[in-house]
Amino acid sequence: MRVDVKKYLVIGPESVRDVFFKRSQELGIMEYIRKAPAPLEKPVEVQNFIDALHVLRQMVPVRQEPADDYRSANVLARHVVERGHELEHLRERNRIIEKEISRIEIFGDFSPHELLELEQQTGRVFQFFFRKKNKESEAPLRPEVIYVGSAYGLDYFVSINKEKTSYDGLIEMHIDRSLGDWKQELAQNNRQIDMYETELATLAHKKRLLKQGLINTLNRHNLEDSKGRVESLLEGEIFSVEGWIPKNRIQNLQTLASELNLYVEPIAVEAEDRIPTHLENSGAGRLGEDLIGIYDTPSTSDRDPSLWVYLAFGLFFSMIVADAGYGLLILGISLWLYFKYGRKKGGFVRRFTQLSISLSIGCIIWGILVTSFFGIEFGENSKIRDFSIINWMIEKKAEYFLEKKPTSYNALVKEFPQLKSAHTSTELLRGVKNDQEGMNKYVVYNNFQGNVMMELVIFIGTIHIMLSFLRYVDKNWAGIGWVIFMIGAYLYFPSILGAVSLIHYIFHVPYEFGTLLGKYLVYAGLGIAVILAILQRRLAGLAEVMHVIQVFADVMSYLRIYALSLAGLIMASTFNRIAFSVPFYIGFLIILAGHSLNFTLALMGGVIHGLRLNFIEWYHYSFEGGGKKFNPLSLLKID
């Protein structure tokens, strides 16, 4: 539910300013308006806590307690950040050392200082060179150039001359430290890194202290920041501040004002003001509120779509995953997360686990309705298929074909003449066998199964878009016409395709009557949409007719539900068939790897496309967005 937000002015004596803001923060009722632009940089203390937590997140906690007892979270944060910087410096230094070792290792361990003394005693100059391996050059053929070896795709050489010399095709190397010195420094650095990592691993148990320190620091910062938004009046004796407050919390403000002798008054919203959006939901609506926050914040004129998105997303996710076995996996993982992390009331983790539990239940129910369990194929004669809504729809469609004999029935009989003698739905559906291995042995049954699923998702998509139009019909009058148009199109288009739709064999709409009525509704709906758009938006309403393409495209987009669910089913059944055709230990690995991949893809598809159908197709007709979330001064707490 979206709660209207009002703009209020608060005026009071400077002596109670601090008390007022502290009490206001405890109540969490008001967002104070900032006159100057907000600073871009975070406070140093806040950044220290964030950096410290980032460092400790990379450490595996050990049970040993650190020797120092860090009673101050600030001191601990600074220490962890310093250790983190030192660790990063040592690791970066090690990368440099390792590169230097790999560069000179081919020449062995010698002292550059002793080599310099040797040069002085002998009057000879020692030089080190390299080139790309097998690159043509005359220099290696010279007697003073000695080939040392090859490594990393390079050839290495040493030359001994009376004076410094350069060679075409060879690149000179300078060696300032011995290989042993570099290795010794590397060993020292590694010991230091181990010591620092051990220390930080013991401090990883202090993450809660750091989190609490971060929360306390943010609360202090937010409090001081809000105090800084006041204006001083009468030489600092009076303060005034403007802010946004939800309509249902005004009474709390008035009570606080009465206790502190403050003057509060609603004031007019100015043109440049950006009114925040405040949503208050509980139960399923609160879970939906988390979902809509992924995409955008509703505007102050939007109706709260939280519950709508939650219900539609749950349906689409279940239909895309479309497997009761995968639903049980999601349920098991969700329950484990809930009992381990999500028991705390009101926390995000709790809401996340509740959402995943509800989605898993939807997957289990839909998986049972379509008789899908880890891609296991059930024979057409299996009693388990009696639970399938798809199987029931297929039977109804077959009965309709035999009773009404539509155009598509004649085309079917022409393709398979043996079906002319079919008198029952079973005979029609199982009258033509396919000897090849597949999901179904019966051609007609298999074709009907795909068609029924497509009809079902198109039907659901049409209803979903129609509900979007109806939600905003008071803001977009043309929505009435588009709803009529969509009903007409759903009735009329099967006749254009020479097909039978579920409106005929499930809802028993007469074919000819539905076609004729649908044709009239298509034209009437389009005309009504344009007329109402002109009445509402004048000449700009003429462009409404262009939305016909958008409406068709949006409805057709729901076919992705069928495509994704079918792809998941095919992959699961394919992995099963491969696994059962090989020895058990290999088959077990194929089942484990194959279903893990398919399960991951199903989750990704269910989340991405389940939300996309809401955020793109459905939002298109009933959502403005671009809102600013209501962010009151309040006390932050650890979930």
C-alpha cells in the first residue's frame, strides 16, 4: 500500500533541537529536506568500517581469539584496514619479486657485487641478453656470446667482452640483485603475509562488533546530517526545518511537538520538490515490495504494485521451472537458510527465505500439475498423468475435435488417415505412434501437448496485460478499448490460423459465434481506445492506434514461459536417458552434473524472465516509476 507523504514545517526553540532530532530518529517518521547538495564522499569513519568488513570477509575465521581485546570498534576498524593495506602491499611486492625471479632464474644464483669485482680484475665486461625463441640473429654465432638456455618462450645469452657491446636482435638485461636475495625477500614476505592473515583470521570473529560500530557511526552521522538541515532564526534562538512525513504518522509528529512545545504546520509543495514515495506492506505484499525495489521505485501517483508483482512472479517462476523435484530442492535449501539465518523477525534474510519457500511451493504444485519430476518421463498410460492439468486439457481438446470436427481436425485426418476411425479421445491421441525415442511415443498427443502449453501461456499473458490496463483505466481511458480489443483478438485470431483455442474446448465458446463476436470486438475496441484517448489527450490521442503493435508484441512475449519450461524439461530428460544408458557410477555423475546445470539455468530463467514479464510487459501499461524512496531519519539496526 502506498501512503501519501505530506510536507511539514517544524519550528521550535534552539534549546530543544537536539532532543527533537533524537526523538525523531527513534520514531523514524520524518525525512528532512536538504537545502544544499549532499556531500559525495562518505565520512572517514564510515569508510574505515566498510573497508575493514571487506577485508575480513575474505578471511576464513579461526577459533583462536586474538591477544588484543578491541573494545573500541573504531580502533579495530583502523587496525584491520591498516593490516589490509600492508597485506596488499606485501602481495603486490611478491608479484614483482616473482616476476624478477622468473626473469633472472635462468642465469643461476650469483652475486652482482662479486661479478663487478671480477670485471675489474679481468678487464672484461659481462652482459646478459635475451631474444624471442628461434628468432633469427647472427649474434649467437659470435664466439663471445654464450647460449645459457630457454624459458618462457625466450632464449637467454651471456657475452664477455673487453668493452660494453650491443647486438642486433638481442635485448640487454640488467641484474642488480642476486637470485638468492630475491628468494630470501620472497620468503620473508610470505612469512609476514602468513602472520598478518592469521591475525586477520582471528579478528574475523569480530565482524559483528564492526557491523555494530558501522551502524552506530551511521546513526550518529545521519543524526548530525539532519541537524545540519535546519535554518536558524532570531539570532539562533529559534530553529526551523522542513521535511516529508507519511500521512499516517502525522499524529506521532504532533504528539512529539506537543511534548517539546514545537510548532508544526503542513506547507505547500513547491514545483522543484521531489516528493518521496512511501510503501507500507505486510505479508505477501512486503515480499513483493522487495521485488519491485529491484527495478524501480513507484512514483507518487503510482498504485502500489507489490502484491500484483509477487503473485504474478510466483506463477511465472513456477511455470518456467516447471518441475516438482526442483521445487523440492528449492524448498530444502530455503528451509535450511530459514532455520539457520532467517528466524529474526523483520529482517531481509527472513523475507528472502519466505519468498523462496513460497516460490518452491509454487514449483511443486505446478510440477505436480504438469507431472514433471526431475525430468522423469511418465508413460501415456501412467496413472500419474491423471494429476496433470495439461493432460486434462489435451483430453478435452481431443473430445472437442471428435465432436465438432473443426478445420484443424480435417487437416489432422488428412495427414494421418488412420485417425478417421477414431471414436474416442484415447484412440485419437494414441492412434499414431512414433518409433523414435522422445518425450512421447504418440505423435498427436505430443503435438497437442505443445499446442496446449502455448495456448495456456498466451491466455495467461492476455489476462495479465488486461489487468494492467484495468488497474490504470482512470488514468488511461483508452485501456477500456484495449481490453475489449484483446478479448476480441483472442476470440477472432484462432479462425485466421485455422486453429482451436482453449476458449473453445475448455470454456465452450461456439467457434463461429466467437469468431464473429471477436471480429466486431477487435474493431470496436480499437475505435473506443482511439476515441477515449482523443477525449483525454486531444490530438495526441490519435497516436493511440500505434499501440496495437506493442500490445501484440507484449502478449506474444509470454511465449518465453513455454519455451523455457520446455527447454528445461528436454534437458532434464536427456540427461536422464544418457545416465541410464551407461554404467551406474558414470550415470550418477551425469545425473549430478546435468541436473545441477539444468537446475541453475532454471533458477536463472525463472528469476530473470519471471520478473521481466512484470517489469517490462506489465509495467508498460500501469506503472510510471521514477520515484524517490522515502528515507526518514531513523535508527539503523543489524538484521
